[in-house]
Amino acid sequence: MPRLPHPTPEELRRDPLPLRGRTALVTGASRRGGIGHAVARRLAAYGASVYLHHHVPHDAGQPWGADRPEDVVASVREALGDPDAEVLAGPGDLSDPAAPADLIATAASALGGRLDILVANHAQSGRDGSLDEIDAAMLDTHWAVDTRSVILLVQAYARLRAALPPGTPGGRVMMMTSGQDIAGGMAWELAYALQKGALASVTRSLSTALAEHAVTVNTVNPGPVDTDYMTGEDYDTVAAMFPAGRWGMPDDPARLIAWLATDEAGWITGEVINSEGGFRR
């Protein structure tokens, strides 16, 4: 096989809208303080049309609360890089086994019948417990939301991509893990750590399964990110554990995820990537 030619000077210059014409679904975008919102803004700024999934009752039940979906949409719409792109949104309780396939179909239909980028950002939040505290209900709840729904989303997405002409570019899946495999682990959130660990473990297998559809699959560990869930002395203690002296902010992992969605990242698949700013445990 002949070697590929060197990129031309024009090809080396970065397109300011590398996702123009692409479509994306971002799950778990119920509030402007979260990673999902930051990811959606980056994708929109790069030119993509974006469908925002939200499950307001989940965030409304947490200490940080939920935003109005229309406010989240307006914030993402402000970032649009392509005036022809769209920002749409809809609800979904992903603990329902039927919801992932329904969400993929709804998002694809709303975005013109094609879905290029899937960012599975949602998760069941809240402390679940230590080994002594966890019970079957905790394990089942986290499994249903944090793992089962993600696999079913990827399954439905893969079926959608399989119907496209062979070699259609731009297929991207990004999942989220949580550093549970790094030193120290998450001994006080075992149910959550177990399910996030499952996503990290299955990343390589999913990347192999979707390779024939020209889709890359990667998982991002964003590290500790300031999404309004901690304050006071504990917040300052964690900030001091970063070399930069600050927490990660939602746009820190969002920049990585948005880049993984571009053609520049087309040679990266099957990887679990830590975006932790040198966090010192």
C-alpha cells in the first residue's frame, strides 16, 4: 500500500468550524453549571447542531438544583458558530430501558435524520455508600442509569450509523468515567465507581464493534470538576491538590471532548483519557 501524501499547507491550517454540518446529542445537560452544558457549548461553537437531553427531576432533587431547559438551550445557542446550525432539547428518564433508543431516534429526527456525535455525559448523582452501606437498590439504580443506559444509547446509535453509506465520516462516541481506577479509588461511592468502571472497561470493546461504521469510541475521566457541588474548606482543600491551585472547570474536559469530535482526532479510539490537570491524590 502506498504511503499517504503529506498534508498540504491548506490541510494543516485549522478550520475555525471543524464540526460545521455535523450533528450531536449530549446527554445530561440539565443545568448551566454542568459538564454537559459546557460540552454542548463547545460543540456548537465548532459549528455543530446539538440536541440537549435533560432529566430535570434528577437535578432538581440534588442540592445544586436544576435550571430551566429553555435557559440551558439559550446559553448553548449563544455559542453557535454556524448560523445555520440548531440547538434543540428534550427530556428523558434514562433509567427506563426503552428511553435510550427513543432518545437516539428523537434526536436524530430533530437534527435532520442523522446523528454524528454521541456524548453520554449523564449520571446518577449523589453519595451511594461504602461497602458496608450499599445495598441492592443502590447498585441497581446506578447500573440502570450509569451503565445500562449508556450501552443501550451506543447500541441505538450504532444501528443508526449502520444505515448510512459505508465510510460516512464523523462518527464519534464519547463516554464519561470518574477516575475510579486511579490511586485511592472511590471507597465511599462504590455503586457509582463500579458502574463507571464498567464503562472504562468496555471502551476498547465498543471501539472495535463500531470501527466498521467509521465511528471512534473514547471515554474521558474529567477529574474533580467544579459543578457547584462543594463549597467551603473542603473546596479549598481539593483546589490545593491541583498544581494550578484551582479546580477543573466544566470547560476543561469540554475542550478535550469537543476536539475528540473533530476529524483531527480520527486516529484516536478505544482510549480512556484522563483530563485531570495533574491532580495530586
